[in-house]
Amino acid sequence: MPFEQINGMKIYYEIYGSGDTIVLLHHGFGCTKIWKDIYPPLVEKGYRVVMYDRRGYGQSEKGADFEEFYISDTFRSESVKELAMLKELLDIDSFHIIGQCEGGVVGIDYAAMYPHHISTIVVSSTQCYSKMTMRELNSLKFTNLFQDLEPEIKKKLVDWHGENAEAFFNQFCKYGGAYGTGFFDLRNLLPSVTCPALVLYPDRSFLFDVEQAVAFYRCLPNGELAILPNCGHNTYEHQPKEYISCVLNFLKRHNF
């Protein structure tokens, strides 16, 4: 299995296909395995797909201080640094980003910091700003601990994260990660994302209302907006064909 040593941690990644590079950034519960229905059509259309497990997710190492790191102010900046180092190690020039939920936050941060690296960006189900602290929001939205989840969801999380699944899920449900613990707001950062950007959003997310998508879109200099009807939060899972169609049409419109 392919790993790269980044910041002293073994980071797991996968590469498929050839052509323009698309980097897939998983959400806050996920890993590379969430993309099983998304990456094959991209490869078939002539793109090179790179996906990886961020530190502490999936098959990547977490480190002894991961719990502290997860709620620290450095989580977002270190996630950007991790992607930048992986880009150099894999000798990637410019690339496209597709980020799901928290992965979209990492993608936006990266595009704002390294605009010359990014050709386009797609964010799906990513929060634009919070109306309460993330600690408060998570306590409202994630009321079940791992032990109370349905067996099918438990099985999926164990498949993604192995023996760390229960502790990881319970920690996520409290706070932390790319959304942090306090109030969250991307609106001041989005004007710095100058590449073509597609905001892809479900109309029935249990987590964020669809108005988040409109706020996101309005703050982007070169933004586009697509709403998936009758679709839940995990857009890649609920409507993979529509997800791919929106992405490919977006790339085609911008001659990629």
C-alpha cells in the first residue's frame, strides 16, 4: 500500500488514471473509501485522480497527540501543509480539488493560500458559516455515541477507521477538526479563491441548511451553484451519478 512520510506521519494515498490531476478531499468522518463511486468515472473521462487519508483518518497514522491536535487551532493550517507536502512528493504541478464537507474547508484554505496551484475547485456540503459555536451545533446534530448507532453505520465506520472507529466518532461528535470548536466562518476568505469554483449542495442535509450554499456562492469571485434536489448531506453517496455529472459539466465549461 502506498504511503508517504509527511510531518513524521505515514499518510496513505491512492492514484488512478492519467491526465489533469484531481485531488479528492474526504469529509470529517471519512477516508479515501468514500470515493468508491466517484473516482472511477473521473478516471474513465481521462483524469488522474489522487486521494488520501488525512492525518488520523482511515489508514494514515494519527500520532500520540491526535486528540489534542484535532481540537487545536493548527488543525486547518497543518491540513493545508499536509496537502502541499503531498503535492511536492508526488510531483504534481497544478490540480483540481473536489472537497466533501470538511474536505471542502481544506480545499478552500489551500486554494486561498496557493492560488497558482489550483485550476478549479468543487466543494460539496461544506458549511460557509455557523450561527452558533461548533460545539453547540454538534451537540444538537450528533446525539448518538458510537454504541448507539445502527449496525450498518458502525460497520461502515469500522471499515473506514479500524479499531479507532469508536473513539474517533465520539470525538468528532463533540467538536474539532476543520470546523473547529467555536464560531466558523469562511466568508472573509472566499474572495481570495479566484479560480473557477462550484458549490454543490443538497437540499436536504441534516447538518447544514441550503442557504449555506447561497452564501458560499455569493462570496466567490468566480463561483457557480448547483443544488441536488431530494438529496441528503452525503451527496457523493446519495446521488453519485448527479454528483459526477455536475463536476464533469463544470470542468468542461472551463475547458478542462
